[in-house]
Amino acid sequence: MASTRMRTRFLATVTAAALLAACTPGGDDADQTTAPATGGENSTATATPGPDGSGSDDGDATTAPDASGSTAAPAAGDAPEGLEEFYGQTLEWENCESIFQCASLTVPLDYARPDGETIEIAVLRAPARGGQAQGSLVLNPGGPGGSGVDYAMMAGAVVSSEVRSAYDMVGFDPRGVGRSAPVTCFDDDRMDDLLGADPTPDDAAAEEAQQALMQDFAQSCLDNTGELLGHVSTPEAARDIDVLRAALGEDKLTYLGASYGTFLGTTYATLFPERVGRLVLDAAVDPHLTGLEMGLGQAEGFQRATRAYVEDCVASGSCPLGEDVDSALAQIPLLLESLSTDPLPVRGDKVTELTEGWGMYGIIVAMYAETFWPLLTQALEMAQNGDGTMLMFLANTYASRSSDGVYEGNSMQAIYAVNCLDRPVEQGDEVDLDSEEVLRQFEEVSPTWGRYLAGDGACQYWPVEATESIEDYSAAGADPIVVIGTTRDPATPYEWAQALAKELDSGVLVTYEGDGHTAYGRSNDCIKDAVDAYLLEGTVPEDGLTC
């Protein structure tokens, strides 16, 4: 009988490592000109707390600049038919989060019914440091589920100082995420149950328990979120971006999207090619991937990254996994498997035991950036000595969870809500994602992670379907779009960037030869200079540039 597997959905986002950085002693200030190499969030920067405890983009600022009030929107002729009211709205900026400006953008819940219910999209602006902005640079950190509002607050670590001076940094929480009509499924305790559950059930009873948990999660999302659950797809979020562009008074969109944010940017370019300005898509996602193909790609990508970590660990001469790369690599799945029956004690956390589920997240988060490999090595050494505390710390970082069991934001829930709409489980004659044949495919490409990424998880039980789908992502007629891929990116494998650049009629591929997730802001001057010249001057990089 086929096993019903959880199918872990690793966040294709830059959020995880920034959270890790923020919790790591000695993190640099978020206002640095370029971010050091990290994983998930492009930065080891720690935002300087403001008086209300919020993060700050400018560590030396003590008061907020005066918000400029309303932002005039363009003429109604800019709007698609029936959406004139939304495109004609103005953004009422107010000082917020110590030194930033915040506003709400009103959009239709369902674009097919613009006269129906509306939702509010949270928007944050970090004004250009140069005084006179050359425009707005809209940011998205990925996910799906990453907060663009939080990302914009870290703008000094996301982009170069030159870009930070030239543009107003604008971040928004996509619909269903964070502060923008968030999807709600489980409470914090039940999220602990979900993330800590056995991701690889070994017997019928464990399989039934996991199946029940997935069904409960999917139904709870509908019960607690309602009609919105069917309207958090990527095409709908892309339509929100165009309303935001108009409300910002921009004729064309200037955009920096990382990871899943590249899929969002690609979708925008497909829907509004004539509105594409300077788009940078870093750590690109192939838009044509099915759920199965995405899982296989990530399995291979994380295997590649894990081997790179182990090679580095062994080369150090004091790797707790062993002295031979292949045997040391094999220790990781053995450790995780042991946690299924013998969880390790955890100190100082509401969760008192490190299970296989928590251990998996604790190891995987460090694959997003080589900067955090030493921390993982320390955590593995502690685990070998019977202490799961450090691995639980890393798992908390990945899940945006504090040691008292409180989750910040809803990224671990929104990722399912968006992905299950964008890449639903196919019915009928399609391949059975829970079959032993599929499991073998995953374990062949990734002996370490394949078992965690096989299966269809909660999407098998998802109670709603998307109202819109896209077949052609060529974005014909769009201005040049810069696509960046990192050769050993674990979450968005390099092959995806190659595929996207080829798919886009105006795609320009830039390659970073290195490790970790994303390139701009955490790699080298070659990448920085190419992106900066494009954003600041419109100079398109040479297609095929390798850094």
C-alpha cells in the first residue's frame, strides 16, 4: 500500500536565514551597504529595535521622517476595465515602525467580482536616502509566505547603498500573508504538532495519524480563513502588484523578487508585459514546474548543498560527522531516523523534545547559506552528545517561532495555501505522488532529503481550487528582465533559472558560481555591479554573464 507522506514544503524564500541572523550573536547592523553571505534572507543583519521593539532600517535614526501624506495615482485610463476605483486610489502614508511609512492598499478579494468584497494589503515604504527618489523599488522576499513589509525594513541589507539611496524601498505583504488578510489554519500549539510530527511514517498507525493531521490542517484552513482561501494564488497577488504600481504613481514596475518572489515577478510580467520596467528575479523558479517536479528539484538541490556542507565540515579536520565525506553524509539521515524513536531533550523551549520533524528543519535551514555551516556543526556535535537544543534553535529560526511557542507571522501556513492553489494535486490518471515508485525517484536524487519531499501532503485534501491559471509565461513585449541563478542553490536549483531565462522572451541570465540561496547582496562585486547598473541606469547585463 502506498504511504501517505507529509511531503515537506521547504520555503523557497530568503526569510529563514535572516531570522537566523537576527538571533545569532554578533549579527551586523541591517543598515550595512551590502549583506554578507547568508541564506534565506540575504542578510546576517540584525535590525536595530525601535522604541516599539520593531526592526529599523537606519540604525542611527531616532525619529521617523515626516510621512508625505497621499501618493497621487495616475489617470483612470491606466486601469483595466472595471477596476478604475482601485487603480485610482491614493496611498495615505503614515509614520510607522519607528522610521518608516505605512499605508493600506485596497484590492478586490476576487478580481472577477470587483464590486464584491475587498481586502487590505499592508504596504511599507523606506524613503530613498538620497533625498530625491528616482522611483519606487518594490521588494518581495519569497516564500510563498514571506513578509515584504519586514523585508523592506531590512532594505539596507537587501540592496546596495547606491540603490538604497536612489529608490524608495516598498514592501508589501501579499494577500494571505502576515498583515494582509492572513490565512489562518492552526493555532500555535497545533502548528507545533504539525511541524514536529513524524514526516516519514513507518507503520500503518503512524500513516493514519499523519493522514488525519493533514486532513485536519486543510479543513482548518478553510474553516478559519473562509472565502479568502480560494483567492491567495500567485496570479491574484500579481494583480495586486499592478494596483500597487498605479497607486505609487509609477508608469512601469521596478521590482526585486527573490526565490518564490521570482515566480510572482514572472507572473506579473506575463499578465502586464507592457508595465514591466526593471525586473530582477534572483534565485529563479521555473514557472512550469509541477508539484512533483518542484519536489524533485529541491531534493536534488538540497542534496547538492548538503554534500557541499559536509565536504567543508570534513575539510575542517574536526567534523562531528566523521572524516570521510560519503560516510559523514550518510550520518545525517541516520541521525534524523534515530529521532523518530529516540527524540533528544531540548532545554529552554516549550517543545521539550527534538523529534525527526524538528530535527529536519533544524538541519535544512543551514543549507540556505554557508555562513551558518559552523552553527550547524555545533548543533550536530551537541546532538551527538544527547542535546537537541541547538538544532531546535535552528528549527525555530526556520519556522519563525520563538522558544515560548509563539509563531511570528503565518509563513508556515501561507506556503500551503498558495502552493496548493498554484500547483494542485492532479486527479485521474496522473502519477500517484504517494507511490513507492515516486519515493524511489526522490531517494535516488537525494538519499538525504528525498524521503521528506516525496508525497503530496495537505494538498491532497485541499478544499478549494484556484480561479485562474497561466500556461504561457513568455511575457512577450516586456522590457529586458534579469534572471539570476546560483549554481549550488539548494531551494531553487540553478537549472530553474536557466529554464526561466529561456522561457521569458526578454530574459537575461546572470550566473553566480557559488553556494547558498540567492546571489544579489550576498555574493560578490560582479553580481552587485551588474544588478546596480541595471537598476540605477537601465544597463542590461550581458546575457550569460557568469560571476
